[in-house]
Amino acid sequence: MTGIVELKLENESIAIISISGTWSIYAKHPHAEEFIETILSKPSIRKVDLKFVDLKSWDSALINFLIHILDSCESKSLTVNIDNIPTGIRKLIELSRTSPVRNTPPAIQKKSTIFEFIGRVGLLVFFSLRTFLGFVGRLLIGIIFFIGGKVKIRSREFAIVLQEVGVKALPIVFLISFLVGLIIAFVSVLQLSQFGANIYVANLVGISMMREMGCIMTGIIMSGRTGAAFAATIGTMMVNDEVDALQTAGFSIINFLALPRVLALTLMMPLLCIFSSFIGILGGLCAAISTTDLTIVRYCAQTANAVCINDFFVGIIKSCFFGFFIAAIGCQKGLQCKRSAEDVGLTTTTAVVTSITVIIIMDAIFAVIFSLLEI
């Protein structure tokens, strides 16, 4: 037995729709359009009365039929009497009509102007910078409390992080720094040999490695190696809900996750910078003695005369700031990771790009400051 619908006119202004039988989406049943057209064809009808007579089982097919009848009648300002509808059916109808799906045409997207684009980028940079500065502020507070003895970090974990960011980074720092020093020396020899000033190759290599290339190359290496590792590790913890578990247990995320990593990289970066500078000078020595008539003794003596203590400390100061911000950016981006594996990769990439950009900008700022101070 399928659904049955009968339409009767009680008088000129009232139409009665009687519903009975079994209503199933797998069986044939009357369509609402047939009865709606009949009702609307009589302008005198002002009220529709729904009645249920011997109604068997039913499912969403009956709900869809009734909703169609109700929507069509209400759109034509016809009154529908739903007092006779069973309570269960009435609640389902009310629930389905609470948030109707409207087939609205897609909005036409207007092409943004260059000023709108600049404005959006400016706002994005502003809010990102504000969030990062807030994170840095909490880190600095944690460092102050750590120095004052109010915050403790696990010594074993701190030693492991020190090893990861320090000793295990030496091979890649050695390779890159040696090649950079080698390249600087080769380029310098090509130019200085035209004037018979090969001895000044030592000056160029020594000063450039001590003041600029040592700290910059180390910073870039640590951004791609350590900063990315921090972001990926904490981002994975976010995906696995480990960070939420730590917060629920009462741990401070800044002190427990970020502080050991930031302190470790800030302490190790000056040592890596010194190592990088001396390896770069070694690379320049190998290039100079193999392409010119310079000896090891003359090259080392000229380097010692050219490089002063200010050049040494300039690189150290820069490397401290670079290490702090590389670790801070990696930890902050990791804590901003969302709950998917794809976001872990995106967070890691963002951390590396941001760290390298910040390093270059900070190096330019330091160059201006040291120039004004004549250091």
C-alpha cells in the first residue's frame, strides 16, 4: 500500500487534504505539485486543512510532501491548519524548516584594486607582528623568571636540545662555511690580482666572515634545520592533541615547550657563529694559497692584522639575536598549527621563510646601527 492523498473542497474557501496509507521513499506516492496547482487554480480558497486518516508507516517522503505543501501555500498567503498533524511529524517539519537551504546565486566577485591588496597585506603583517610580539613578550618574562629561579626547565631535555642544535649542526655548518669562504677568496683573487694586491684576500675573507657571512650563513642554516624542526615537532604535538593534554595537566606551554628551545639555540648560535667564521677563513686560506703566491704564515698574519675585536663581537651580537628569533618563530608557528598533517608542512615552510626574512631584515638594521656608531 502506498501513500494516498485526497483533495476535497468543504466550501468555496476551504480545501481539505486527507493523507493516508504508507509513505516510503522506495515506493510511488502522489506529488505535491498536482494538489498545489488544483488549490491555486481556485482563487476563492483561503484555507487549507490537513487531515490524517489511517496513516501507516512513513519516512522522509511524507515530510518532504508536507513541507512542499506548506511552503507553496504560505507563499500565496493561504492559511494552513496543522493542528491535526501528529506531534512527531510536526516536530520534524519545524526542525527541517528552521534553517532552510536557499539557492542563492553566487555573489559576483569584484576585482580588488592595488590599494585594497596593499591594505590587506598591511593588515595581515600588522596582526601577525602583534601576535608574534606578544609571544616574544611571554618568552622574555619566562626567561626573567628562569634567571630569577622562579621557573625551572628539565635539565635532561635541555641537554638533548643543546646537542641537537649544537653538536649535530656542526657538519652542515662546516661544509657551508668552508665553501662560502672558498668562494669569497676565489672571487677576491680574480679582482685583486689585477692590481697585484693578492695579500688583501685575507682582509676580505676575514672581515666578511667575522662581521657578516659567518652569522648570516649560520642563521640561514639553523632556520632551515633547527627552526623547521621546532615548528614541525610542536605542530605535530598540536595535531596529536599533546599540547592540549599538557595544558589540561597544568603545564605552561611557553615554559615547558618554547623556553628550553629558545634558550638552547640562543646559547649555541654564538658558538656556531665563531666556528663558522674560522672555518670560512680556513676555506679562504685554501683558495688563496692554491691560486696565489701567498703562504700560510703571511695569510694568517694579514688576517690577524685586518680583523679587530669589534668585528668579532659584531658577529657574536648578531648571532645571539638571530638564534633567539629563529627559535621563537619556530615555536610560535608550531603552536599556531591547525589539526591536520597538511598544516604541519605549511607551518614548517612558513617558519623557515619567516626566519630567513627576519634574519635579513635584522642584519640590515644592525648594519645601519653599527655604521652610525662607527663600529
